[in-house]
Amino acid sequence: MIVVGATLIVAGWALHIPLLTSFLPGHPATRPISAIAFILAGASLWSLKRSESDRRARLAARAGGLVVTAIGLLSLLAYIVGWPFEVETRPLISSAASFAVVGVVLFLLSVRRPGPTAAAQLLTLPVLFVALAGFVGNLLGASTPSFLTSEPLASGFPATILFLLLSRGILERDPDHGLMAVVMARRPGGIMARRLLVAFTWISLGLGWLLLMGHRSGLYEDDLLVTLFVSSNIALTSVVVWNSARWLNRTDIKRERAEQELGSAASERQQRGAMIQSVLESIGDGVIVVDPGGKRIYNLAAKRILGIDLSGLAVSEWTQKLLVFRPDQKTILPPDEFPTARASRGETVDDMEVFVQHAGAPKGIFVSASARPIRDELGESQGVLAIFRDLTMRRRAEETQRQLAAIVQSTDDAMFSVDVESRVTAWNPGAERLFGLTAEAVMGRDPWPGVRTPEAIERRERATRGERIEPYETEVIGRGGRRVPVLISVSQMRGADGQVVGAAVSVRDITETKRAQEARLRLAAIVESSFDAIIAKDLNGTILSWNTGAERLYGYADSEVLGKNISLLTPPDHADEIPTILNRIKLGQQVEHYETVRRRKNGETVAVSVAVSPVYDSSGAIVGASVIARDISEQRRAEAEIRRLNTDLERRVAERTADLEAANTELEAFTYSVSHDLRAPLRAIHGFVQLLTQRHATQLDAEARRYLERVSAGSMRMSQLIDDLLALSRISHQRLETRMVSTSDIVKRALAQLDPMLQGRAVELSIEALPDCVAEPTLLEQVFANLIGNALKYSRGREPARIIIGSRSDGDASETVFFVKDNGVGFDMRYADKLFGVFQRLHRPEEYEGTGVGLAIVHRIIGRLGGRVWAEAEPDKGASFFFALGGARTSVSKAA
């Protein structure tokens, strides 16, 4: 406000507005230099408000005070020395003196100490008095006399107002020290001072104005004016004093009543405090009370939980006695985040969890803390109340409950609880899996409504009475209606009064256990009934088990050998076998079947085949060995007989081989004879027939020529029969050299052979994608050539002739089947068994040429390749020939 008023004065001078420089018409104006000084003084006073947190503000206030002092002193010096200043620019002498004092006061306030503050307030009083006198003089229109100078003594009206505001701001700067400590106190003296100062100020102003107006109106002279002022002032002062006394009396009466009430309240508070103290000492929660001075009071529970007495210990020293972490148990909690520290800042802290370690609890404890600021009726802080509780046992119990709940939820066993009426109160996922019922579907219902056997009823009654129920095996109806063998365990649940309120039921599916048990029983039966000797021993060779087969083989009963070393079965000349075998077993090696000899109880030796394997425990460690021994005496005798028989067989095979080689030699000679001796007469017959036809054609009639043609055709047919028989014979003796071949390439070569049969005919030939196969390529080419040739021959007359060459996968036999299909004349399946015989034909030679050997060759080739061949047909609807190469491997290739 001071800076704003002074700024208005400067603006009035700059803009030539007299009203802004004097505020009242006809009154002296405030000089520009005074307005600048007021601006500096107001800014310095404003900087003092920020000086507590800002050092630069304090320095600015100090600098402003020095400048204002300099302005005042220089102005006074100008008056004393008589420097030539213009009247309108220099401050009045009263303003100059006031500025000099105000600057010093601002400098003293920047020091921020009680002594300088009191001195500043004392120095402000003259400034206040001069300003007040000037304000009253200007307000009442009194003349402004000069003193030691021709200038008027009182400042202008704006300056007096600004000096009054500046003086008030200085005095209120620190109301708790110096003169203002008395006036601003809340005690009766301070209250009385404030009341009287305000009353006397307004009484004096009002009385002076009235008397001055009467004097100016000529009602009385100067001496009467003084008399009236003094008497009126005394009367009015008496009234004020009497009123203040009455107020003090009433206040004192109220005080006495308040003291009485306070005494009663103090007694009540004392009783209440004793009660609260008793409660605080008896409760299990820790309580900390921190007063405004930082003093801490702890109850016994707090000392027990914290393990030490922290009374009087600074927070900064807590870390030496106490380690406080966040709930993660790793991060240190900063002291300014402690619940008490946060509550001292006015925050409310609820259930803040921390982890605390101290000498009494090196492993740490979990603590839940709450804190509240304590405030009086006026809302002022009176300290902090903190309550904390040891959560360690609860956290451990909750963790145990979580673990148990996790076990119940994750176990494969069906687990549920029922009340005394056998109604389900809890149902885990294992129960849902076993019974196929969700928790929502079974909650509040009897899980086994149909189970009313006497045993079940008796068990329920015993459980209700609190008797122990031993685990028992039974069967339940599981998911999908299947009967499931289970093991059921029942535990009673009791209430706070010890009465049975329900039961916890655990149902374990023992299907696999039953199977394993049955498997063990079967294995034990197998071991016991085996004719082989099956023995278990530890890693030292001590016999642990002995079956009936071992008793038969070695002659010892199990009671004679259990606990003894297996070396009693070893002849002296084989004594080193047992240690060697045990060393290999310890290394995890398995001893495969090896033949040796063992000693029976009667001292005889017996040839045996022995296999030894390591035995592991549940952790995978080798704990022993199992030995299986078989009597191979008969086997050795049989092997000797077999060797004798093999020797005789080898001799007989050699003889048979020699006979076979001789027969093959004779067959080859016969084949050569057939190839040459039979061909020679046929060539002669064919040659002479040709000569007769060519040389004597004119002498032969039509019938003779027809006879000669039939003779020539017969010789040619006989020659073809001989060629086919020779081909069939060669197939039986040809050496097979099979390999992976491209079936598509084989088909192409076969078609190249048959190209003359394709010329001049309308044939639709379709070749599907054919897989590669393992075969003898020449023979496989002959198979396709014969089958495709047959298809071309018997489809003659069809327009067009359709022939399909392909393959299919026979899933049942896991083999690939190749086929050749045509749309020819076909045949009756009743005669299919004659197709692949030598010289067997289903059509007349006049209709279709051929010798009836081609399909026999196909049958012979497929047979040698280990496969099979067959046909399917209908008369006049075509025929299909199929063949498979048996165990020959196939693989997919590109399309033909």
C-alpha cells in the first residue's frame, strides 16, 4: 500500500495532477524525493517479510534502508548548510528527519535479533508522533508553524498518511519483542493497552476537532479552550477507565469461574489420564506420544515391540539402535518418512507397514503403524500420537494360511469341507476334476446323497461325535459316471467351544496306485514263478532276495542264503568275477548276458547265462544290483547237437549244390538245344514254303496256296513259342541286381518298344505320377511292356482306346500298387486263375495274336521280385492289371 501511494504521488508530479500529490485541495503537496524514499522504504519493508527464507531479500531490505537514511541525512544537511535546492523538489525538514530515522530502523530490522528489534521500535515512536501530529494538523486544518527554518514543520497530508502506514508496518513486523510485546500480548495488560490506545486516540481526535470548531466560531477564548479540553478529556477518560474497570471485573469473575471449572476438569483429566495410562500400559499395541518439544513417551508394549527404550533419543540416532525398512525388507525407510515425522507435518498415517530390526529381533519384525497430529481446541499442534502393532505372528499365520490354501488349490487330491449336516462349505479344483462338479453346483449340498450304507452312516456318526476316522479305501462315482478307487481321509473341524462343526475330507484317486500295486504283485508273481534264478544283492554282494527259480537252480532255500554273500555260488576258479561285476555296477554299467559256471549246494557246477543290472533308489542313486541267471546246460548240449547237425547239413548241401549245378548245366544244354535244334527244322520248313510260293506260284491253285500259308504261319507261331519259352526260362535263371529306379523312366522305355503298335491308332494314353521303387530295371521294363502291350492288343477296335498307367497306396498293407487299365474287351473273372499260366488264353488266336506266355512272364518276374500280381475285369468293359513289389521300398518322384 505504501509503494502504491508513493507511486501515485510520483505520477501526480509527472502528469501535473495536484490532487495526486496532496490528496486534499488546498493542502501542501508531498515532494517527489519523498515519494521515491517512500517507494524504497515500502519495498524494503516488503523484503523483510521474505528475509527469513531468502538471504537476497534481507540484503535488499538492508540496502533500501541505507538509501532511505542517506536521502534523509542529505536533506537535513542541505537545510543546515543551506544548499540551494528548489522548494518543490526537496522534502520538508520533518520528512527528512523521519526518513533518516526510518532508514536506520529498516537496517536494524534486517539484523533479526531481539535487541535491534526493540531499538527499531523505540526509534519508530518519534516518527509515529511526528506523522500523527502532521496528520491531525492537516485533518483539523491547523496552521503549520516553522521551526529554525522558513519551511513549514509538518509534512503534507499524503506524507503523514504514508509515514503512519510505514510506522505501523515497522511496529507489527515483530509483535512478540520490544514495545509491541506488551501491547500485543494476550494478557489483561495487553488487552487493556489495545482498548485504551484506540479509545484515547479517537476521543482525542473527536474532542480536539469539536473544541477547535467552537473556538473558530468565537464561542470562547484560548484560555477557555484549554480549560474545556482538559476537563472534557478528564471526564471522557474517566468514563473509559470506568468501563475498562467494569470489563476487567467481569473478566476476573469469568477467570475465577474458569479456574474452578479448570480445577474440576483437571481432576477429571487426572482421573482420565490415570485411566488412559493404565489402558496404555495394559494393551498390546505400542503407543508413542511426541510433544511439541520433541520429547517422546513410550508405553511398555512399545518398548517390548521395539526392543529398546527410545525415550529422549533423537531421530537421527535411531539408526544406531533401530533399523527401519520398507516392507520389501531391503530398502531403508528415510527418517522424514517415519509415521511420527509425517504426523508432525500435519499428515494422517493409517496402517503403514514397516520392517524393523533391533538387537532383540535380529531377524526382524513386521510392524503396522498409525499416527495422528494432536491439536488443541484452537487447532494448534500439541504433538503427535503414534500407535503400532507387531504383525510378525499375524503375517506368519497369514503366510501359513496362504501356503495351505495354495496347497489345497493346487493339489491333485479332491479336498472339501462339510458342516455337521454334510453340506459342502468348500470345494477345491481337485474335487471339480475328480467328481466333474463345480463349486457353485455342489456348494451347500450333500456331495454323496446316495451313499447310505451302514459303514458310511457309522463313519458320519463317529465323525460327529469327534472320534478319529482312520483313512479308508472305497470307490466313488467320478466324472463321466466312471467308478474311481479312492483313499479317503476325514478330519473333524471344531469351533471355539470345542464342539464339532464340520469335517475336512481329502479324497485321493488311487487308480494309478492300484495299477502300480497290481503291477508290483504281477512282477513279484512273475519273479517268483520264473524258472530263471532272480537274485537281488547290495553293492557289497550281500543277497537281499531269492526266488523259487534260484532255489531250483542252486539248491539253496532262501533262509539259507539271505544275508550271505553271493560269492558262495562262485567256484574257486571264478572268484574274481564278483568284484569285477560289482565295480561295473557301481559305475552304472549294465552287464549283458555272459556265460559262466556257478556252484550248486551239492558242489556240482552248472553252466549259466548271467545278466546283471544296477538297482536305483527314488533319488536315482545306485543301491544294489539284480542278477538273472539261466541254466544253459541243455542249451549247450543242444548247441553241440546243432553243430553236429550243421556239419552234416553242410555236407549234404554241398552234395545237393553239386547236383543242382549239374542239373543247371543240363538245363542250359537243353535250352541251347531247343534254341538251335528246334529252330533249324522250323527255318527249313519256313524256307521251303517260301520257295514253293515264289517259284511255283503259277502251278498252285488257291487251296494249295492256302495250305502253304497255314504251314508258314504255323512255323512262325512255333518259332514265337520257342522264343517265349526261352525268355521264360531265362527269367528263372537270370541274376537279380535290384536298385532304386525311376518308374516313370521305365514306363517311357517300355512305350518306346511298343511304338509300332501305337502307329495309326487313336489311343488316349494317361500316365499318372509314379513313385520310384527298388527293382531290377530290365525285368520291370519287360513287365510294363507286356502289360501295356496286352492293353493295346485287347483294346483294338475301341475308338479311342483308353489306357491308364498309375499307382495307389495300399494303406492296410503299407505298400505301393502299380496298375495298367484299358477299355478293351475284358474277360470273365471266373477264368482269372488261368491268366498267368503258360499257354493259357481266354480268346481265340484268330481274334487276337499271341502265344499265352506274356502274362506268365509277368507273373514269373513279379514273383522273383518278391511281389504279387492280379487282375480285375468285366466282359466288354475293359481290364485292370495290378502288381505290388512286396517289401521293395518306394519314394515319390516327379510326374511321368
